[in-house]
Amino acid sequence: AGCSAAGQVVTCTVASLAAGANTSFVIPVTPTAGAANPVVNSASVSGGGDPTCPATARCTPSTSTPIDSVDMTSSFSLLPLATAPGATVNGRLSCTNGSTTVAAASVTCTVTGATLGSCQINGTGPIVTQPATVPASGSLVCSITSTAPTTGAIALTGTTSASNEANTANNGSSATVPVIDAVNDAAVTITSSASAQAVPGSVLSGDTVGGVAATTSNVTVQPTITVTGGATTTGWTIDLAGIVTAPANVAAGTYSVNYTICSNPSATPVACDTAVKTVTINAGTPADLTPTFTFGGSSYIVGQTREVIINVFEINGVATTGLVQFFVPLPGGVAFNDYTFDPLATNAPTLPGNPPINNVDWTAQNTGTGLLFTLDSAKSIAGGARSRVVIKCTAVDPAAKSNLTVNIVANSGGETRTNNNVVVLSQSVQR
């Protein structure tokens, strides 16, 4: 009573007001969806014999009232930290009503970069269709599914809307799921060595996580590798920095080193990828064998038996690999009888110093034209070392001569040089 309205302005008249008395008016206010938030209401009083009103602040009060209106936002959840190329990725998109008192009407929830699945209010209960009604503080929660690309990342964008929403500036959201991408490495060539050696270049070179270069901070190099393509497939290793180490004396050939990297921190499900580092092994510096003799004298008397040591030297500083053989033709003429070999002999007692020898490491096969000596397959001649074999022969014909010849079989121990494989000792028998 006593009030009238003109648009948004309400005017009330007080006929009289006793000293110290007060009166009040209740004015209902209903904000629209497009109203500014907060709503500001102002009042002013004048008249009644007070000349200071409405100029003074006490005569023009105001009040600010926030509006609890529908305000939709979207967000992603349950996405993995990373994924493997081509993997299926699952997650959720939630479209949430920010009002604590007002239901959101005709709510929609959409996604790009994935396929939208079924939706539920607050993620539980029956499946609902869009557009839907979302209660105050509630969410429309929808499942999403995407297939990871071969490299880069899954890029997701979520949007939402409601028919009774005023603020649409915060309706969108985004998320990415990085893809682990291990890329085959360029071929590297190294030379076989008597010791293990690191292969140049980390396997991480060229690998990416979400399109960013892979490092020891964002991926973990798995310790298990498989090696194929050559004769030496065991003994290869890889460290946490992605450096591959080839074993000692690795056989020549082209090898495929298959490695795996996984996301760091680890993802659920596991996010890993595999690739190949190609390593070509050159044969390198081969062993080089050459023979010499150790003997007490080259002149015999009839009936005398002497020992001669055959020294098989390695002169390239590289240990022998594979079969090692040398051939001693039977003596020509009749100056000496056939050579004899004792596989149990451990020294040469008739020679000065009684030197130790290595007969136990060798076998001798009589081929009919000579003795073929073969080193035990479990043995090798170390780089710069020698193996010593002692044989015996007896003089039988005075004034005759004969040659003792040693011929290292070509390619023995992995050698390639053959022009130093023969040595000849000329022997004579005194009259």
C-alpha cells in the first residue's frame, strides 16, 4: 500500500512519521536469466522536512545480491597419462551445473576428437538422452572413446550448454593424451673389438612423447632388448639413456636391435612403443698368425732324436677366433723318419731351458702326406701371444738333408693375411 511502479522504479509515499518511528516496504525481486550478476538494488528517501536528503549518503543506500544461476562447465576425467600408437583410449566428459538451487534445462554435452558414449546423471543410474535436465550442482557424465594416432597426441575438446544459462564463456574444455612414438634409428657402423663397445647415438634420438622429443625425463628405456640378423645375438645391452653396447668380438654383420620405451611416469594401461636400431659390424683388425722354430741345432748324427718347437705367434694384438690349424708335411727324402707328436708332453727337455709347451691344446691328424695340427676349439691364441708345439724326429741317413716346413692354414683364427704363414727349417745329417 502506498507504492506505485514505473518499469523497474518503485515509489512509495509516507503520509507522516512520528519522531523516532520507522516504516518499511517489502518489494519482491525476481532476476531474469539475462540479469547482471550480482543484482544491485538502490533506494533513496527525501522530504519530511529533512533538507539534507537525498544528497547525504545515509539517504541513498544500496544492496548487492548475487544470483545463483545456471552456469554450465565441462571437464575431462579418467584419461590415461599417455598411450601407445593405435591404442583405444577411454575416459569421461562431465558437463556440470554450477547452480546450487536451480536445475539446468535442455543440457547438451558434446566432444570432438573422440566418440561420445552413453550419459548418466552424476555418472550413475539410468542412461539419459540429450538434451537432458541436470539438477543443481549435478553433472551429465558421458563416456568417451578415441583411437590414438601413430604419433603426436589425442586432442579432445568438450562443450556444453543449457537453455536457461546466461554465462556461456566457460562452457568449453580441452585435454590431450600424449602418444609414445619410438622411431626406427638410422643405421650405425662400428668395428668389432676385443672388448665390449658402446654404439654411437641414443635410441631416443627421433623418438617423441606427444610430439615432444623423448628424454630420460618423459620416457623409460626398458632393459630387455632382442637382437637379430647376425651370428652374435647375445651379450648386447642397453642402458637407461638408450645407449646400446655391443659385446666383445661381435661377429661381422648387420644387426637389428629391437628396443622398447614406455611413458614416464608410467600410465595405466601401459603406454609403450618399440622400434629398431640397426647396427652394422665391420670385421675390424683380424688376428695375424705366423710360425717360427725353437731348436737346439739343425745338424744331426745318425740315430739322434731331437725336439723342435713350432711357435705359432699372433702378431696383430688380436685374439684368434674360430678354427686354428697348421700343416707339417712329412720329411722328404730319407734323412729322417716320420715326425712324432706326444699330446701329453708339457715341456721340451732336450732343448736349453727345458721350455714349457702347449701340446695338450692341440691334436695331430696324419693325412698320409703330413700332420695336420688343430687347436682345441675351446682355446684361442691371445693377441700378441703364442702357442708352442713340440715334435720329434730321428736322423737315419748320413750326409742327407731334409726340410721341416710349417704352413699355417689360411684363415686360421680369423686371419686374412697369408704371406707370412710358412716357415722352413733345413736339417742335415752328419757323415
